[in-house]
Amino acid sequence: MKLNGTVFVALGMFTAAACGETADPVVEASREAIVGPSTLGGRNEVVMLFARVVLANGSIGTRTCSGGYFAPRVVATAAHCLPDIFSGQLFVYYGDTFDADFALLTEDQNGLVIPAPGQPSSWAKADSFEIHPSYTPDQHFPDIGIVYLDRKLPFDPLPLSRNVVAANRVVTISGWGANSTPTPTTGVGSRVQRTGTSRTLGSPTAADFHPEDPNNGLLVPANRLAQIKLDGNPANANSCFGDSGSPLLITDFGQTYIAGVNYFTGLSCADYSLYTRISSFLPFFDERTRRVARKFSSRPSTASPRTRQGP
């Protein structure tokens, strides 16, 4: 539901599931709160996607999204985060200080170069990625995608929730998106991880559609049943541009699960957020988990440890 950057092009400039795109490869990282009450940091498994992309005018820009690490070498994100990737330049960042860690990277004729698996690093590269085969940009549904990594990350993935999340649940949201909105459909202050709590309101209704930033999928009743709406009123944290693809986290009996994938929010990142329900697409996620296990079972992989572990 958000990409951070100077120009937000992903999702056709729509607030929900906003990905941030910019022609500048590095954007300032404000240290203020997310949209609503939150804290800096969060779980290791909430990662940032950083990509170089081909913009509409043919130039090369950058895009930032968020994702949830749910199986070894596998990250779930929003489908709208994955089009127009330039020349394999899609990376996952799982460190603590993006600006400093980005400055350590090098470039060659093919683009950014990250340390190889086994070397100290807070980065992984996409080995490949895919968008849900039924995704349509016009409806922004089902807005889910999968990124397969070139290495295991140095922490265990979070399991997927296999239950339908009910209304009035206290949940955790976390992502790398913006913390303020200069206009109703743009944000700034992303590429810093923030975490807060919110409350589920059940599935959205057609009344949540707004033509100023259209999400046409909300007009299809079957689509709404596969979505979770969160209360974005000021007492709660709310997702913003650059949080697209971030996981909705629930805790049952001491275990934290990924229950949704963020893809849309209200104008100016206010009022509500929408997540695609994991429970509505379990066969899709289960098959990708099996696929990656088969593909990488014979490949050795190591990664440098990360010490931070948030809520």
C-alpha cells in the first residue's frame, strides 16, 4: 500500500497499496512516527523491497515497497510492486539503517551489486518473482506477488495464518512506508521501518471506494470478501505509501502469523487500510512454498546475522 518516493506512480498514483517511485535512487528517511501512533523498528521478517524500474517516460527510477518473509527464500508482497523491474534490479533489504547500508553498495555495468551470499550483508537479491495469475491492474486485485530470494535470510520466516481473521481483532502493522502526506496521493519519509497496532473492521464495503484514487476492485462483492479493512482513525496506526506489500500480523497463543498483505489505504493515508486476506489464497501461497523448497533444496545458502528483533 505504499511505495516511498518523490513521485508515486505505482498503482496509477493510487493511495492504497501505494508504492513509491522516484528518479532519485536515495530518499531521505525521516525519523518521525508513521501515520498514526507507532515506534521505529519492528520484526525482522518485515522487509523492504528496493527496485530500479522503468518509468512511464522511459527513464530509470526507484521503487520502494514492503514485504513479509513467510518461507525460506520467499517474500510475499503486493503485485503492484513488481511490474517494470529494470534488468533484474530487485532487492530485499533487512537491515536497520537503509541510507548507510545503501551507501556501501557498488555498481557495475548491470546496476547495483550487493555482497554475495555468505558475505556480511543486510541485502538479498531477487532470484525471480511472480504476480498472482489473476491479478488485474484495473481492479488492483488480487494484489499479491511472490519474490524468490538468492539466499536464506538470517532469521526464521513467520508462518501464514490459516484462519479467517474476524472483526474487532487487535493486530500489528509494520512497514517501510511514508510517515506524512504532502498531497492525498503522495507521501514522504519512507525507507524507515515503523510498527504500530490497529483494529480489524471486517471486510470493506462499496462505500470505501473513492473515485479520486480509484480502487475498482472494491466494487466487486467477491473481491471485498477476500480483503480485511483496518480502522485508520487517529487512535490507530495506519499504513501509507511504501507500505504496500507489508504483512498484517496477528498473534494467537503466543505465535505471530502473517494474516494479510497490504495494498490500499485512504486518501492522505487516513481513515482505513486494506489488506488481502491470506486465508483466501492459501493454495497459491502453499504451492509457492513447495515450489521454492524443490528449487533451492540443493543450493547452499548463508547470510549474515541480524540482531534486531522487534514486536
